[in-house]
Amino acid sequence: MHNTPDNYDPPQRPDWDEYFLMLAKLAATRSTCLAFPVGAVIAKNRQVLATGYNGSPSGSAHCISQGFCYPGLSSCDASKTLPSRAVHAEANAIAKAARHGISTDGASIYVTLEPCIYCLKLVIATGIREIFYETSFNSGEKAALRDTFISEGIVEFKQIQLSENTAKKAALFLLHPTSVLKDSIS
Ligand SMILES: [Zn+2]
Ligand SMILES: [Zn+2]
């Protein structure tokens, strides 16, 4: 039997919340809307069920390809009257699960942005009970409605961030070939 050396410092691994948040961030890199990138991951029992990012519905022109969300409008969020062309990341992840017959009941969702009220209601309606988010979004009466849902016990919110260690490790993994012997990365 071998004992762990006294001076051994094990490599740090991301915890599960960081792991799924990182996957949500990676999903956000596929965003096709000019407003801002958002990514979502639905997970249950430490297993990814579906992922999504914000963008126009599959088959419709992408905002980033057109160079505008609407002609003369730089972002889907820049108008008070025109509806956003984007399906939000959470809705896309839920739609993906629906298309593939995957139950989201009792699952958690990880999002880079707190769900808007419409997505929040959809998330709750699909049986997701836990929302992990990176950046806050709702304010005023929308935040009040969110807080009502929380106080009714039908959903839980937790704001999370990647630790600096995890973010640095992920950046190294992304910037270099990942599965090579340590000595060959200089
Ligand atoms: Zn857009
Ligand atoms: Zn939304």
C-alpha cells in the first residue's frame, strides 16, 4: 500500500455547480442574438438533460448573421414595442428536452442570466425547482413576482459564480490541447 506523500497538493476540481455553470457558459458561446449571450443547462442527478442558448427559432435568420435584430435596431432588447426575435436560452433548453422526450421534472437549471419572468414561469411549469444563475436580471414588479414564487416554495434561486481557480483551469484547458502530458505545456 502506498501512502499519499505529505507534500502532495491534489489538483483542484470544479464542484458540480461550477461544472454545470461552465457548460452553460460554453452554450452561451453559440448565442445568435445581438442583445447579449445567454446559456442554459438543465441537469438532474448530476446528469445533463438538455442545453440551450438564446437566438431566433431554428430555421429563422440569425440576428448575428443579419447584423441587426430588426432593421435599424441593433439589439432585440433595444425596442420597447418590438418583440424579441430570440427564443431565450432556458426556453430553448426546455424545447430541446420536449423534442427529445426528456422529462425535466425535479431537475435543476443553470443559467448565465437570471430567467426573465416568462421563462421563470415556463421553468416552474416544466417541474424544474432549482435555478442557479450567475447574473441578476429582474427588478421592480418582476422581481416581486419572482419573490412571490420563491416564498410560495415552488422554486429556489441561488446565485453562483465560478471560483477563480476553476475559471483559470478552464481557460487553460480551452487555450491548449487538453489531454497532453503536463510537461509538454509550457
Ligand atoms: Zn436579436
Ligand atoms: Zn426569458
